Amino acid sequence: MKVAIIGAGWAGCAAAVEATRLGHDVTLFEASRSAGGRARRVDATLAESAVKLDNGQHILIGAYAETLQLIASVGVNLDTSFLRLPLTLKFADGDGLTLPDFPPPLDALVGMLTAPGWTWRDKLSMLKVSIGWKLNQFRCAPQHSVVDVCSGVSPRIMATLIEPLCVSALNTPTRRASGQVFLRVMRDALFSDRGASNLLLPKLDLSALLPDAALAWLEKSGAKIRLGVRAKGIAPQNGGWSMTDAGGHTWGSFEHVLLACPSGDAVRLVQDVALCDETWLSRARGLQHEAIATVYAMGLGVRLSQPMLALRASSHHPAQFVFDRGQLGGPAGLLAFVVSASTADRTTLTEQVRAQATEQLDLHDLDMQHAIVEKRATFACSPGLERPGPYIAPGLLACGDYVDGPYPATLEGAVRSGLHAARLIESPA
């Protein structure tokens, strides 16, 4: 079948690869000149040298099976592309959790019992809550927040484990984050297969990790790539669909169109289509969004004790994590501070992160280089949220990390959605 995929982010790349594998005639459209969407390479200059940054620091975990399989299938070597570590949420002072390489749930049990800085009261509170999650089969009432499902854990556990895990996975603060989605992530990461909780820190820039390889694979497999083509409208045509670009050119006729663009763009493209499902439109319009900021800094001779450290976040110290890019294949001394659910402007954010680095990492002479803010990085993963599904109209589908599914707005959520949408394409009767 003739299929158009609009958007070459991670969901669009996944959909295009899968649809091509299934034998369809795929054309992939992307408004920008590069693929990757909100997880892509950014070319920059540091200390008068060209360097490859990312528009946001991302990590994967071992439970992201679909993403890892997709990356490998387009020719990227997983062993050389990631630094794989046991789940480690260590702070600069040594406090925090590190899981040993044991089968689950033994790894989580031993990690909790041996965590430095946790009292026995802290450890028992976490064990008790974890047992409750398992007894309830990792389910809760739709209206429950992460604070609700973690009721009973000590304040120290909330601050040093639950809050960092929640904001890194859901990009939403615990008091207004979905308890059910959080429990699903916890189940898959901590209580499923061996290695599922492992951290996979990219040693390549995000474009090299999947989008570049996916586009090369698609071209070799006969798919058509149209970069720099911005979709302006979608319309029914001869029992299928056509797409008009910003230059006025009409592309068609396609038997299926997959919208792999952000939810706002998808709404803009289909809101005047009479066949469009009103429930889909209402849910897509109702999504609220959260920002993520990444502040890059350089420090002469700086090397952190771990490739990734957790930070104690507050209203004045907004970063939750810092990554030593020098230990991940980047320039020595390059640090990436991640601020999930960011609200401050760039100038304020940069100064707050500088002060946080001084106080928590004892780094006094950092050169603050870039602050990259994705204002609509993810949807706000709130309790009881009804996300739009993949079906918009006959032959018209949506995919992306915002589309209904078990995962929050993560790379795995985007990839799963793209694969699922491609598999929903039906052959002609």
C-alpha cells in the first residue's frame, strides 16, 4: 500500500521502518532538514571547536526492548553505542541507590537494604510499599497520583528515589503525576527481566543513535525520504488521502497517512477534515505539556565520580541529574545538567544551575555554554488522563509518545506507538 508518514522523529522513524518491512510503499515527510524530532543532534561550538550536543539529554533503560531492537535492526551496534550500568541513582556525597547484578526482584531488595544514607526505617518503608505494589499487581485507581501510590515511604525515600525516578520517566512532579503510569514503569524496570533496570547511557549523539541509521536503512530498502517538506493540510482523495505542503504542492494519493508529528501539529492538519473523530480531536487538544531544559557547561579538568549523578532539586536548584559527557564519548569536562518539568527562563535557569553545581558538586569555575529548552517536550502525565488513540479516520492514524499506551512520553513510548501504527495499516479488501 502507498503510505505517507508525516514526521521523522523517533515514532515516525519506527513507523517508516516497520511499514517498509511489511512491504508497503512508504514516503516519509519531515519539516526540518534533519530527522529525530525532540531527540536529535545539535551542532555547536565550544572553546572554538565544533562539538555534537543533543537537544536534550536522554537515557534508555534495559526494559526499553522495542527501542533497542529497532536500533539494532537498522545496523547500530548496541554494545558500542551505550554505556550499560546497573540502575544507579547516586548523589555526589555517596548517598543513593545502586542495584547489584542479581535476578529481579533480588537486585532491588539487596539494593534497597544496602543503600547508604538510608536508615532501616527508610528501607522498611520502601519494602513495604513495594510489596503493596506487587500484591495489587501494579494497579491503582485512575485518579491516584504518584504521591498517593507511594504513601507510606519515608521523606528521604521520596526525595532520593521516588521523585528522581518519577520526574525522569514522566517529566511530571509526583504530586500531579499519574500513579498508574508510574507503576507500569516501575514494574517493567524493577520487577521484570534481569537487566531491565539497567541504565543505558548513549555514547553517540541522538541522531546517530537511531534517526540517521533509520533513514539510511529506509533509502536502501526503497522508501522515499522527503526532508524539508512541511505538511500544511490533509484531505480525502479518491478513497485515500493527499497531503499539501507549505509550498502549495499536493502529494498523493496515499491509501494511509500516519501522523507522527507533535499533537498540536496533528490537530492543525486534521481539524477541518469532516471524517476526523471528534473524540480524538478533543483528547489531543486537551493535552497539557511540560518543558525539559538541558544546560551544558564546560569545566577544565572536570570529571565526575560517575557518568551520571543525581542532584538534590529544589525551587532554587532545579536540575535533577548531571551527566559527564566526557565519560560518554564527548569532550572532556563537558557536563549536561537536566531540568525536567522546567519552568524558569534560560537566564534564571543557567544561574540557578551554576549555583547548584557550586554547592552540590563543588565546581566553582564552570563556563555555562548552552541552555536548550524544549518547551513542549512531553505531555503532562496526570492522573486519569485520557490520551488520544491511534485512529483518527479511516486510513488516517496517529503515532507519537502522546498517543494512548502504557508508557509516558519516553523514547520507548514513541517507538512502540510508531510500530503499533504501522501494524494497524490494513491491506485492501
